[in-house]
Amino acid sequence: IDKIRLFDVDFVNSKFSEFAKVMEKHVLQKEKAYVVTGNPQIMVETFKSKSYKGCIEDATYVTADGIGVILASKILTKKSFPERITGFDLMLHLLEFANRKKKKVYLLGAEEFVLNRAIHNIKMKYPDIKLVGSHHGFFSIKNDGEKIANEISQLKPDLTFVALGAPKQETWISTYFSIFESGVFIGVGGSLDVLAG
Ligand code: UDP
């Protein structure tokens, strides 16, 4: 998949549909992947913290999520991304795919009541998804990050949506990515709040 290098990071340079197919292939072939949906907030965090920058560099793919990233690329590299690939759109596409293929999904993030409402809505709309587990997002990575990762590792979801916001979601994924045997992990920011309605 073609990339554009911007702010010292390689961003996926493809249409949404092409990238969505790549994600589907990862799921079907049980190949691990870690996806950062890069928005300006994430980029700013990489400027502030070297260790967080490392978390972004660990990603299998970084997509151009924000309009700010698209504009910055036009100005700084003279190259244009064909379109945005947002965490929310990716999540909707992959929920639909998981429903069709009866795949296993895990949800991590948001406040407990928001998460429960999102779960309710997902079960209504995507009845064939195997929702294997969930955990709210207000835990400390230092105290409980590993415990949650071990639980997920046992459950072996095909897709894990990590909605902890930046920088927490990328920090958690990159810290524990090596313990997972399989699965696609995507940082999706405030998407569970939207799905909760
Ligand atoms: N969140 C969380 N744990 C935290 C901090 C935030 O689960 O420790 C959740 C928060 O409830 C919200 C999401 O992470 O659902 C962050 O949303 P935001 O809109 O800030 O993220 P963005 O989409 O801008 O990255």
C-alpha cells in the first residue's frame, strides 16, 4: 500500500475502500495489525513526546483521519491523500463486515454507561457479531493495562476497537501489541460516544 511521509510518519495513501479491503484481508487471514487513525491531536502529541512518537511508529498503518493532516500534506509535501480515512468510518465499515462474517469483536473504552449503550446499539444493528468482551476506558495503563491485554489475548477477538482517546489508546496498543497472537487493533477516539447515540 502506497505511503506519504509527513511529520516524520508514513501515512497510508489510499482511498477508504482500498484500505478497508486491506483490513478485511488482515481479519480473514488472521494477520495482526495495529492502526492509528492520525488526526492533528495525535500529531501534536508526537511533537510533545518522544515515547508517544515511538508508539505511532510501531503502528502497522497510520491513516490520514483529520482534514488538518490532508491540508498539511498538500502544503508540506505537495501530495494529496485521495480522501480521509477516519476511525469512526473504519469502525462502521468493519462492524458491518464483522456482522456479515460473524467475527469476534472486543470494545475497549469510554465511560461504562456510554459503553453499555454502544453495546446495546451494536447488538441491535449487527446481531451476528460475536461481541466477546468489553472494558470501560477509565483504567490506569500502569495498574490495569496488562490485565486487560491478557484478557483480550485469551478471548482472541478478530477486531478490537480501542476508544481511549489520544495519547492513551496508541500508548496502550503499542505497549501490549506483542502479546497478541492475532487480531486487528484500531484506535478510534470518541467513536463509542457516537455509537451510544
Ligand atoms: N476516554 C477513555 N479513557 C480515558 C480518557 C478518555 O475511555 O482515560 C474516552 C472518552 O470517554 C471518549 C474517548 O476516550 O469516549 C475520547 O474521545 P475524544 O473525542 O477525546 O477522542 P478523539 O476522537 O478526539 O481522539
